[in-house]
Amino acid sequence: MDTTAATPSDAKRHTPITRRLVVAVGGLFVLGVLVAVVALFNIAQKLDTEDVRKTHFYIERALDNRITASKNYIASYAYWTTAYDHLNGEVDVQWAYAEQNMGKTLFTNDDFEGVFVIDRERTKYAVVRGQHVQAEATAYMDTPLADLMDQLQAQADLTTPAIRYTLFEGWPAAVTASVILPNDERPRVAPEGTSVLLFVDQLTPVKLRKLGKSYGLTELTLVKDTALGPGQAAVPLDSTGYSLVSRLERPGQQLLWSLLPPLGGALLILALLTAYFFRYAMRTARQVDASYDSLEKSKQALEASEERFRAVVEAASDWIWEIDSQQHITYLSGRFNTVTGFSDQQWLGQDIEQLLYCDTTPIALWLGKLVEDQNASNLRCSYRDHSGQLRFCRVSARPIYDKAVVTGYRGTASDITDEVAAHAQVQHLSLHDALTGLPNRNKLARHLDDALVAKEHAAPLALLMVDLDNFKPINDSLGHPAGDAVLLEVAQRLRDSTREQDLVARLGGDEFVVVLSGVEHSAEIDRFCARLIDSLQQPIHYETHSLHIGASIGIAVSRRQGYVPSELIRCADIALYQAKSEGKKTWCYFVSHMNDQIQHRRQLESDLRQAVKNNEFILHFQPRYKVDGSEIVAVEALVRWQHPTQGLLGPDAFIPLAEQTDLIVPLSRWVLREACQTALTWPGALMVSVNLSPAQFERSDVVEDVRQVLIETHFPASRLELEITENVMLNDVNGALQVMNALKELGVRLNMDDFGTGYSSLGYLRTYPFDGIKIDKRFIASMSNSSNDRAVVQAIINLGKAMGLTVTAEGVETLAQLGSLGSDECHEVQGYFLSRPIDKQAFANLLLSGQSLPRTGS
Ligand code: C2E
Ligand code: CA
Ligand code: CA
């Protein structure tokens, strides 16, 4: 708004736009009314003017006719030889009055108030109101008669009468004058010598009323010129000072009078209404103006938000559609083309269900529901776009009404393809294993829930828990890419071995589950397991390696182990444990006594915990001799558990369990400390050997543990030997190397235990800081069976020696074995043949009895 020309008060408050509008509308209305009224008055005035003109015309006509009548009448008297003979010269009163040739009848019948015969000198004959009088005509009227005579006598045609208006006895009258002439053939009379006949027709009210009547003039009267009102239809009567008037009809005024009261009433009502409207409009206008102010303020914000909205709409992938009651598409917005790639022409007129598909409900049904429930939710539909790609959209709709009848629907379709894809991906990730793409534990749980929900009525199923043998070593020695390749190949083989209706899931690590649907008989399951194990046994080629793995399977069957998914998994797991313990590459069905074993295991675990607290362990000691048996070079500490009810238990009964729990850590520390403390009691500086568990390496800081014990017991590190199996290195190649180097730095000896049973040997030997190796007792046991096995032992001895390691043969049970080892130049020997593991006291006794080769042990 421009305020530059505004007064200060205006400037303070502009007339707001809405109020101006209201005022303008009101003004226009008033103007309209005014124009109408003016037009009405104008018409009325025109009518009245016309009325005046007409009245004037008719008055003139009436007067003219009267005059013409008078002229004709007087002519009949004046242009008459008899009258000339009796009136010209001396008037024959006898003839004129007495004989009534020009007597009273002119008054009584013809209404002439005066009849005069005059000449230039005098009035020769006078009849006033029918009475013959001796009087001058001028006594009755003020018309200059000489002029009249001059006019008459000067005419070419003397017979033509003349007319004068005059006051006769004070009242206007028309005086008709004519020269008295003979109408026979006598010679022409000299005009100067003629007399003049005057007929005076006084314009009395009675005569005028009569005259007016015959011309449709009401109240034709005479009015003094001085009393004339404006706009009157007045015909002036020369110098009489009077005019002829007639009452005007005044049709305009009549019109006004007839129209104005109802018009006025109507206007009044209208005015009231207008006032009301005005007040209301002004109030509304004020409100609107008030909001206009804030509107003005928020306009910028609005514009900004509109801008944003437009941007959103542009960016949005919504398109708008309309269909008729037959579901035929009648409209598609511009974005339809952008989003779908189709032109709208391709789809207009087609059934919308040809375009969109909803897998949960027919679209028609959903649309129908919208009529009842305006708040019905949106519908997720799918369609194939122009390039044939499956897309998804969220469809909203509103019925279109025409007089309460639904004539169609209109709505939007928001493209949610990305959303659906993202959702599907999240869904997939949450239900699948990222590496192999196999279903994971969650999906397995869902699958089992669905498959077992009908309980006894459900189709039977077999749940196979599959665990890979030898997987960890591959993963650790060749790295995770190799492990991943193996898992991928295994996943593929599992898939290939199963049918469509079966499920293969990976639970993590090298654990898989196969759910066989509709299967319950052992023969069938056995066939499957055999096939599966055979398939998994086939070497897996990874880079240059040919990797060999196997599998163990534990089986639970729904018809026997029930319909609780978690219970089925637990049972298969127990069976797997059994299968593994029975020797790998086999399968085991769950049987209830396995539950007892599990129960037993649980009991053992709690007992073991108790044992660690109660110090229920003891050490037995088994000496190691020089191969010639001349002296004890070291002694191995072997742990035993004095079980409160089960008696003395060997390490195989509880070490694996301890390794599976964190109990291995305190147990190992106890062994280490006990071994060192005991060794301190021995005479001399006999070396003590302590076994380390691979689990220890994972669960505690072995180096720190050893250091602590050495410090606490003040046992010389040089007298401590640690026996470590290859498994330690298999689990974490680099980590194990670091730990072993650190152990070596403590000053202890390292012996590789159970050499030959592990995965690979030679590489480790070179890399790791071992001082010696212990050939596993299985090689020693088999040595006497075949020359081939002996050759293996020989080769190991030679290898160890070549690497500068002390080679020990363990499990020496016979003299023959001892002999062979001796001739093969093995360094040291250990075994029942030399000494069984014996308790502390027995070993102390042994030492006291001398270090010679005993024939018997504990
Ligand atoms: P290992 O380290 O190989 O120990 C030698 C095992 O062979 C001992 O069994 C021993 O009694 C047995 N043995 C010795 N000579 C002969 C023989 O001539 N013939 C036969 N058949 N066996 C013989 P043990 O004491 O039952 O120990 C079994 C395993 O338990 C040990 O195998 C070792 O790996 C583990 N172990 C024993 N004590 C401990 C310990 O304190 N800590 C850890 N981590 N493991 C231990
Ligand atoms: Ca050992
Ligand atoms: Ca061993």
C-alpha cells in the first residue's frame, strides 16, 4: 500500500483493503439507487413537460377554434348587404335591435356579451348583454379601436375579420371585428367609409369550462399573468394581463406519487438491510482486516513454506488419479508419467485394477468401504512400470459425490518402492545370515513356529543340527576369507541336498540346521545324513588349497521330541554333542538317556565349581627319562580330581568341561602353583612339566599367570616346562606366537605336546620357539604294528633333531618300544613302562629311591 500521500492519521491506519471493498460495494449500491431515482424523476419530468406541452397545444386549439367560429359567425353578419344597408351610415336600430337582426339573441343564443357597430368617429350601435344601450364601446373595453379599424381597412380582402383580446367590463374577452360590407354585385365600397361590426365574446368561466370540456381540458380557466406558477400550460391573451390555463394532468407526478411510496418503503427496507449488511460487512471486514494484518505478516512465512511445499511436491513421487463409478480411470496427473513411465493416454479409460494390484484386498472392495468410513487407511498396491519393473505405491482415495451419489473416486498414489525395498532388505537382514544368505536363527524360529503350530496335527519334521569338523583350523590357518569360502560352499551343498520345502539355516560359526519337512522315519533320515556327510566330505578348493572338512549331525524328530521349537533344537544339539564324541563324520538321533548325560554334565559342572573352591584337586606326577633310562630328566604334573562321591577322576573327565567354562582358568593356576611348590620340595633341580590348555590362551593372560606363579613361589623359570598342543596355534596363529615368545622370555621351556595329531606341524615348528616335541602316544602304540608306522616315528625323531629340538616319546608301554626308540635315537621317553603317573608322596619316594629305571609304577 502506498502511504506517501497519506495524512498523518491515515498513515497511522490505512483504510484496509477489505473495508474499502465493503465501502465500495455500499457506495455502488447507493449510487444505483440514486441513478434509479433520478431516472424516475427524469421520466416523471419528461412526462410532465409533455403534459404541459400538450395542454398548451389543446388550449391554443380550443381558443383558435372559438375564434375561428366567432370570425365565421361575424363574417356571416358583416358581409351581408342587408346589414350594410341598415348599419353603414346611420344605424337602423329598428331593423337591428327591434327586429332582432342583430339584437338580444346574439347574447342569449350566441353568448356575445357585446355587439357594437363603430366607425372612425363613434359607436353607432351598442347591445350589451342583450340590452340596447347608448354608450361608447370604449366605455366597456380598452382596446384601441382606431388601430383595429386601420388594420381591417388596410386589408386587401376587407371581408377577413380580425381578432383582439381585451378586457370587457374588466374581464378578458375575445373581440372579433369585421368590416360591414355588402355581399352583392354593387361597385366596390371605399374602405375608409365602412363601419366595423364588433362581437365581444367574454371568456366567462362557464364558457371556458364548456370549451375545455370539448377539448379534454379540465378546468380551463383564466389566471392573471402575475399569478401564474412556473411550468404552467398558459396561453397569454395579448395585453389583457390574463392567460388561459387548464389544470395539468401531471402524469409524471402521478407516476412519482404512485411509485414513490412503495418505492420509498422498499428503499427503506433495503436501506435497513443495507445498513445491517454494512454493519455486518464492516465487522467482517474488520475481522478480515485484522486477520489480513497477521496474514500479511505470515505471508512471507507462508510463501516460504509454499516454496518448500512445492519443492516437496515436485520431489515427491505422488501422482493423482480419478476414476468414475465403473472404476475407469478418468484422470492422471502429470507426475504419473514421470513416476511410471507410461503416458496417461495409455491408461485413461482403463479399469484401475488393471493398473494397480493389491494382494490383500480387491481395490473395488476397499473403495466401497471408503464411503462408510472416511478414515479408512491407505492401501498398498503394486504395479509394473513402463520398463516392467515392479513398483509399489501407497494409495489414498476419497469418494466423489454428486448430490449424495458417489460418482467416482479420486486420490493419490505415493511411490514407496524404495521404502518397500528398504523394508524388505531390513526384513531379509534380520532373518538371514549376511555371509551365506541362508536363514538365520530368527528365521529358523519362525519357520519352526509355523511348522509346529498345529502340534500333533502338524506334518512331521526332522531337525538336523550340523557341525563342521576341522573348520576352525582352516579359518585360523588360512584366514577368514578361506573360512568364508568354506562356509559358502557348505551352504551351497546344504541347499543342493535339500528340497524346496526344507529349510537350511546357519546359526553362526560352523553350525547349521537343516529342517526336513514331512520326514519322520529313520531310514529316510539316515539316507539323507549319509548323502549330506558324503557331500560335505568332498574337498573344497580354495586358491591352491584342497580343503577337507567333515560334518557331524545331531537329529531331533518332532513326533518323538515334541513340538516346542527350542526343545527340538536343544535335543538336536545334545545329539550332535553325542555324534561328535562318538567320532566325527557321523550322525546321532537324540535319545532320552542323552538327557541324562546332559543332566550329568550339568551336575559335574556345578561340582567342578565347588571343587575349585574346595581345592579338591591333586597332582600326580609322571617322570620322563633319558631314552636309556639312566635318569629322570623331568616330571609331568597331571591333575586329578578327588570327587566327593565319584572318587578320583582323571583329567579327561573334567578338563573338557572346565575348558568350556571359565573354570579352566583358576584350575590351571592352581596346577601351575601346586607343581612349582611341589617341585621346590624335591632335591636337586628337577624340571617340572605343566600342561597348558588352549582354552587358557583364550580366557586368560597365560604369560601373566605364569609370571605371577614364578614370582609367588620363587620357582626358577628354567625349571619350568610348559606343554602346549598344536591346537593352541590353530586357534590363533599370530596371537599364539606372541604369547609363546613372551613365555620364552620368562625363561621357561616350551614343549609341543601330542605332536602328529594336529593339523599341520612342520611350519609351526620352524616358526614357534619350541624347545622340544612330544611324539603322541598313538604313534608309539602303533609303532610295533607296522614298519610303516615306525618309519613315521623315525622321521619325526629325525625332523626334531634336525631342528635342534628335544624329542620325547610318550606312551611307552613296552620294552620293545623303548628299544626301538633307543635305536632310533629318540632323546627322552615317558610311559607306563617307565612309570605311571604317581601321587606326590609316591614320586618323592621314587626320587629318594634313586633315579634308576623302575619296572613298575602307581
Ligand atoms: P597328556 O598331556 O598327553 O598326558 C599324558 C597322558 O598319557 C596322561 O593321561 C597319562 O596318564 C597318559 N599316559 C602316560 N603314559 C602312558 C602310557 O604308557 N600309555 C597310555 N595309554 N597313557 C599313558 P592323563 O593323566 O589322563 O591326562 C590326560 C590329558 O589330560 C593329558 O594328556 C593332558 O592333555 C591333560 N592334562 C592332564 N593334566 C593336565 C593339567 O594339569 N592341565 C591341563 N591343561 N591338561 C592336563
Ligand atoms: Ca602332556
Ligand atoms: Ca601328550
